[in-house]
Amino acid sequence: MAKQVVPESARRRRRPTQRGTVLSEALIVRTALRVLREHGSTGLTARRLGAALGADPSTLYRYFAGMDDLTRAIGEELMGRALDTWSATGEWRADLRALGLAIHSSYLAHPHAAALTASRVTGRPREIAVDETILGIVRSAGFPDDEAVRLYHAFIDLSLAFAALDAGALALTQEARAADEEMWTSTYARLPAESYPHIAATAGLLAARMPHSAYPAVLDTLLDSAAAQLAAARSADSP
């Protein structure tokens, strides 16, 4: 039988924890992000989180139905932080690009949490607010609903896919990440042109570009395509 989650209004402890703090959902999520940063995506356990909070691990189940529920709350927090740093200008392409970059940046700030949550749908309020914002931007731009949903789908999946990919690299040890990046100069740049003419011709450019995320460039490609489609539709509707 699933554990009953106590409503938010009834979750405050009568006594502070061993460290003199009063637990809240927000505090648990912030502490979980710290545990993930220190111990990695496999290191987040109820026991370790309870120790970090100075509370019995069972106390966590007053706030979350289980560790999977906590995982969704962590994903929601990353989405919410992205929205908190973003502001609308009224120009749909610029707004969508800025929001995409904010989402990507929010997840990369916590790479282990990103690896754990980027593929999840939380259904929680702050994530819903991001989805509502994206759909509002594209529908207000004039995209019909079927195209608005198609663009929303491509946009959010692209943002989260690159967040997971780039976070995976950041989650590596510094030594492993450096070794991967060095491969472009230590191996690719030394391949013989007779066998690999295209790699040899572009080796310097590859070495300069590949250690960086392709997300901004791919995001621009998506938005350019959407803008061209919108312009074509408006032109077709013009008398």
C-alpha cells in the first residue's frame, strides 16, 4: 500500500531537526540537489538525504510518496529555476530562444540531477508553468494549434535532450572529460589524410568546436525553420 503524503500545510515538524532546521519540501529538494552534486545520480538515497538534513529518513515520506516522487520534484525545481531567470520581450523567436537557453543552463548547473530528471514528466506546478509559457509564446505568434504543439514538442524535447547529453559530459570526472576533449587533437587531428581526407581537412575546426555544446546552433535551426514556416503561411493568407 502506498504511503500517504501529508498535505503541505500539515508537514511542518513540531520540533526542529537535529541541526535546528524545520523541514519543508523546498529544503528537502535543495538538499537533494547538494547530495546529487556531492555523490552523483546513484548516490541519492533516503538514508543519505536524511543524514544531510539531520532527520530520520522516514521523515521524508511525510513530504514525498517515495524517492521517485522526490525525483519529480527535483525536475520541477530545475524547470522552475529556468523560468525564474527568464523574462518575456514580446518577440516570439527571441523569447523562445532565451527560454530554451535558460532551461539548458538550469539543468547544466546540476548535471547529476539533470541526468536523473531530464527524461521525466513531473506534472508539477512549476513544470506546468513552463509548458504553458512555451505554448503561449507560439500560439500568440500565430501558429495554429497543431503546429504550435508540434513546435512545442520539438522545442522541449530538443532542450531536454541536449541538457541530458551535455550534463552527461559534465558529470564525468575532470580527468575523463579532459581526456575526451583531447581526443580531437591527440587522435582525430593526426589521422592520415589519405585515409580520412574529410576529417584531416577539418581537424582544426573540429578541435575548436566539438568540446562545446551544439544546442544553441541546433536551437537556432529549429527556430529558423519555424519562422520560415510562419512567414510562408502568412504570405499564403495575404490577398
